[in-house]
Amino acid sequence: MSHHILELRDVHFSYPDGTVALKGISFRILHGESVGLAGANGAGKTTLLMNLNGQFLPTRGTVSIGEIPLNKRTRQEIRKKVGFIFQRPNDQLFMPTVYEDVAFGPANLGFSQEQVDERVKNALEMVGCLHLSHRPPHRLSEGQKSAVAIATVMAMNPDILVMDEPASNLDPKSRRQLINLLKKFEHTKIIASHDLDLILDVCERCIIIKDGRIAADGPAEEILLNKELLDENNLELPLSKQNVFHENFRAMKALHRKD
Amino acid sequence: MHMADALLSPAVGGTFWAGTLGAIAYAAKKLRENLDDRFIPLMGVLGAFIFAGQMINFTIPGTGSSGHIGGGMLLAILLGPYAAFLVIASVLTIQALFFADGGLLALGANIWNLGIYPCFIAYPLIYRFIVRNRNTPSRITIASILSVVFGLELGALSVVLQTKISGITELPFGTFVIVMLPIHLAIGVVEGFITAGVVNYVRTLRPDIIEHVEGVKALSSSVSMKKIVIVFAIFTVLAGGIFSWFASTYPDGLEWSIEKIYGKAEIPERQTPVSEILSETQKKTAILPDYSLPSAGKGEEKPSWPSVDTITSLSGLLGGIMVLAVVVIFGIGIKVIRKLRRT
Amino acid sequence: MTFDAEFFNIGYLDNLSYKDTFVHRLDPRVKLLVSFIFIMFVVSFPKYDLSGLIPFFIYPVFLLTAGDIPLRAIAKKVLFVSPFALFVGIFNPLLDTDVLLTLFGIPISGGWISFLSIIVKFILTVSTALLLIAATSFLGLCEALERLKLPRIFVIQLLFLYRYLFVLLEETFRMLRAKDARSFGKRGSEIKTFIRLISILLVRTVERAERIYQAMLSRGFRGEIKVLKRHRLRFQDLVFVVSSIGLFYLFRNYNIVHILGEVVERSLR
């Protein structure tokens, strides 16, 4: 993998109906970094993500991926480098079987049947779903769908992984499996999530978005443990840091000691 | 108002299949010329939407009976006639396979009845004509109701004709018509009203859905009157030809093919004891004097079985029971073999 | 406003279609063709023929048993759709009263015979259609359709429909349940509510299609989708075709019931 840099310079975006969603976003992400994107609903997380792979084009400012500026002509090229994993796996698994879904990307890239086959097998193995390759997507559990959705993108060997709320529909076990999977990947990762514990677990860096602007950008451990900062941005401490459980546990232990 | 296989003759079923396949090929061709890639997922997902929508029953005010939408006109408004026709065909195909709604042979006729009339006649000639460039809610409502009713009535009439020409049921043409047409008039009014309601409401939520599609449609929906007439003329000639071909001498094409293969009306047989019984049996089942074919009715005498069959005697009954027994034993045998194989 | 329990039935047949039996492994083209030809043969019987139809039961019985498909499920569905055929067919005994034969001294009119013939044809054709899909996955059938030269856009769109059918059914179901929870049994302006519901569902559906399209673009979509060809014709397929069609032809042209009956009668004398 070459050293790709994702860079946004003063990116603005407005929807066709006039709603201004992004009001001047600038940041740089280096190869291999894993960055969490946090913010309240409507802050602009999803819009920002969609500007990264050409689903939306900035109305002002530039998005560049490894020196290639994003525009109508370079969109297709950039999509080879930026793998986008959508919030709802159902939107992403549209082929009749898992195999064909994972093969969709590489096939579109023009690889031969054997090459496609190899990529599919590798991608499915990576997410632990090789045994599901003949299943139709509607016969998968939510956790399996999430994993396969990741495989569909991995089969294209992207440099950068962009994920929108990856764990939102998962049960605790599947969520844990997803987190372990993500930690294994060496790709550059940008993950938008309400699940601040996930960001804390997987990402070294965290960017907080509020009202279409960057409110904070720094190491995840600093940002996500800063109660005041989080409050200002309509967020909360990650659940694991909220000490509720610990306090109850200590209280219970104290009770037992009295008996 | 779906046709069923059991009420169709192979000639009628086959003819409408030919027509429907031709229409599918034509619609696909026209779509390919002008296809917006967005349509590819859109068509399928809208098909699923129509399918799901059809499963919701509502009570029709004033009658107390329940109904559901067909959705053909709505699809035509959203997607244009060609794409809508393909979607309708898909929905009906899935219904035929999973719900036994109609049957595989009747599927061709069903797609014709529920797809051709709304998409290629009612939509361009009535809906588009009324709505033209001024799609105000009231125009849409009127256009909707009229086109849906027209499409449904044509479809209902087709069902009656197809059933009658097949000649399997004794249902008199007149009775059938008197029952089918008013019912579908009522259904049409309700569905037209609902279609208009949906179009108008969706326009307030997301006007681009209706207008964007209309933009694309403008290119591909130029179904001219001349073309329609030509297509129907060709179809009528074909249908008439196939009909008479089938029905003229033999009500089924099989004996025709026997004749073609062997040059005789029957397969030549060697005289063995079994074949003796065979030919004797065939001679026994003679035509009843006052029986005549309902359709092509050229008054020709059928050579022998299988035009009329009667369980004339004990032998027939015995035979029937025995055959059924064989079939059941066959089935059980397979089950046993499968069980043994698994252990 | 109710939601048909049919929703759950599609899933049931879909489930059955993934079994692994001899029948399931046959090439889908072959099953489709043989089933279609079967229906043509059955339907080609003239209206007063009843006994000729009986041997044809062997085909659905074969599919059912060799395909390990539960009889009850199929029987229930056949029963469920029978009203229309019954309604149209019942006119036969009412209108066609010329006595065609007497059985054990009881005169039976042609109308009854043709009515029974319709019923038997109905059972044969409907069960075969259901068994076809239960023994062949929908994907397999679509592959068969494409190989039989149906337009690709039509087949692709069939596949998309099927893929999102379950998703949409569930979404619709949820909407209805939410609406019912706030209706308290009142059945006011159902049509208006229905229009609202359908409109919202429509908008959501279009939005979903847009998301899917974006997902396709994100993976390099440029207009072409390939349907994977999984099956190849094997010896079993050819044997199946030839023997089935041969058998149908035999049954159509020779009244097995009569022949067997005669044989038995003769040997009894």
C-alpha cells in the first residue's frame, strides 16, 4: 500500500433544497490512521462521509485522496481507493447470493474470473463468512450481513475504509466480533458512530462535528474522556467510562461487607 | 381476476404467452435504448413495493367488502410504460409461482390482461392525454380513475373471452360479462382514486419522484397510436392463425404432430396382445351422438379417444383406482428409498 | 386493514427451495420446461375427459416425494386458491345436464364430468407450479429464464424484486402494526389512511432504491450486472426430460386407466 493521505480543505456542502450541511471542514488523515467521527444527529457526519467517495461533491473546497482531487471525472478512480460501508447492510447486499455481492466490486474493476474468485474467497475468509458464500442475503442474520457488507468492500482492496454507523444494528456478540475485525485491519479507517465506546476501542483519533463544523480533533482518549467537551457537543461520555456500574458495584460490595 | 390453468385451453394459453413474451422483448428493447441506470434497482424495489402493497386489504366504503390495489397504473405513472410492464410481469410471475395465483400457462394471459392494457393503452391514451402538461391534483384524479377503469375493464373482458374461447367452462358469455364488468368498474374507481391520492400526496413529500421520472419517461413513453394499432393487428392475425390451426382439425396440437411425424393420424402399432386391447379400448370409446365441440366447431367427427372420455363401466373405475394406487405406491417407494439412502 | 398471512408463506417455499435432493439438483431449465409441458398436456384434455388425467398425478407426486416437500403445505395452498376455479366451474353441472353415462345405475351428466375434470386439472396444474418453485430456488429459475433468452433487464429486475421482497414485506408489516396500535379498533377513513401509508412506503422505497444505487456506484457499477450461471446440463437432466415427456405423451395418447381396467376385468373373468 502506498502512503495515501486523505485531505479535506475548507469543504462546504449544501443540499439541493438549500440546507447547509458542512460549513468549512478541514483535516488530514495519514495512511494507517483510524479516526472516529462523532457528533449529534444532524451534525453532518453522514454528509461528510458521503463527500469522501464521491456520492456528494463539495459545493466549495476540495477533497483529495493521495493527491487526486475529487471531482466528477475522478470519482470512479477514487472509489477504487475508498471503500464505503453503508449504515444499513440491506442497502449494500443487493445481489442474489453472498458470493455475487462480494464479487460485484472486483468484477466491475475488470478482473478475470479466477482473480475475482480469489478475492472473494480472501475477503470472506477475512470476515469469517466463507461458509456463507451460497446464501442469499435475506437468509443472513444482522451480524452476518454486517460482516459480509465489509467483505464486499474489502474484496476491492481499498486503501481507505469509510464506515457509517457500523454497529448500529448488532447484538453485543456481533458487535464485539466487528470491533475485533476492525482492529485487525491495517487500512486507514474513518468510522462515524454514535457508539463512542466503539470509537474509543478501535480509533486512535477522534473528530467531533457540530453544526457542520469541526468542534474538536485530537487523540480519542483525550477527547472522549473530556466530559465538558462532550457536553458542549450534545454528546455523553462513553458508557464504559460513566462509572455508573462501578459505583453500584462498590456500593454492593460495601453492603455485603456489612453482613 | 386472474385466469387459472384449468380453465384455459393450450391454444389460448400458448397464444397469449407468445404475445406476452413478444411484449416483454419489445419493452426490454425500448428500455435498453433509453435506460437511466438508476432504474435498475428502482424497478425491482418498486416491484417489491407493489407486491407488499397488494397484500394490504382495506374495506371499500359502502360495500363492506375488502379489496387491494393492483398498482399497474401507479407503476406506469412512476416508471413509464415499458419499465412498468416489466415490473408488472415480474410481480405476477412471483405470485404465480409462490401463491399459485393463476398458474404457469395462464401467466402469459394474466400478464397480458393486467399489463398490456394499463401500460400501453390506458396510460398513454387516457392518463397522459388528460394530464399532459398540467398535472393539477384534480386532473390527476380524473385521469387516474378513467385510465384505471378502462384498463381493468379491458382486462376483465379479456378474461371472459379467453375463458369462453377455451371452451372448458359452461359459463355463459353473457352471465360472465354481466358479473365481471360492473365489479371491475367499481374496483377501478376505487383503485383510480387511490392511485391519484398516492400520486398527489407523494408530490407534496417528494415532488422530484414524480417529476424526475416524468422527465425520463418523456423520452421513452412516446407510444404512438399508430404503433399500438399495428401491434394489435399483428397480434390478432397471429392469434387467429394459431387458433384456427389448432382448432380446425384437432382441438389439441398433439395429434397434428403425430400426423406430421408418421404421416398418419395415429402411431402405427404392431399387433401384440397389449396393443390389441389398446385398439379395442380405443374403438370402444366412441363419440356420443349429440356431442359437439364448443369452439371451432366445424362439426367434424373426432376419430376416437381422447376427444370424449367416459368411465363407461366397471373397468374404467377399476382402472382409475389402480392407477391412483400405483401412483401412491410410487410416491411411498421414493420416500422409502430416500430414507434408506440417508442411513 | 389487514396484512395477509401469505407473507409468511413466501418464506416457507423459499426455505424449501434450498434443500439438497435429486430433484433440487436437476437443472432448473429442465424442471421449468418439463413442468410447462406437463401443464400443456394436462390442459389439452377435452372437457369430458376425466380418467385420462389420473396417471398425470405421477409427476407432482414425484416432485413432492423425491423433493422432500411436505404434502400438507402444498395441499393447503391448493385449497386456498381453489375458490375462483370452483366458482367458474360450478356452472358446468348446472348448465350441462345431458346425461353422458350411468355408473352403477346413477345417471351422471356431462356437466359433472367436466366439472370434475376442471377440478383435477386445477389440482394438477396448481400443485405443479408450487412444487416447481419449492424444488427449484427462485435464483435457479431466474438463471433458467435468462438462459432461455428472456431479456436480461427483465431477469435482473426479477432478482432485485425477490431480494427486496422480504425487506419490504417486513417494513410494511411494521408500519401496519404501528398504525394498528394507534387505531384502537376504529375503522374510520380506511382509504385515506391506506393512501397515506402507501405513499410513505413508496417514498421510503424510492429512497431505498437511491441508497442501493449509491452502494452500487460505490463498488464501481457502470451499468452491467451479470447473472451467475451455476448449472450445466448433465446426464440426469437429459434422462429426466426424455422420460418425463415420454411418459406424458404416453398418458395423453393412451388411456392407461381404461387399459388397466380392461386387463383386470379380463383376468377376473
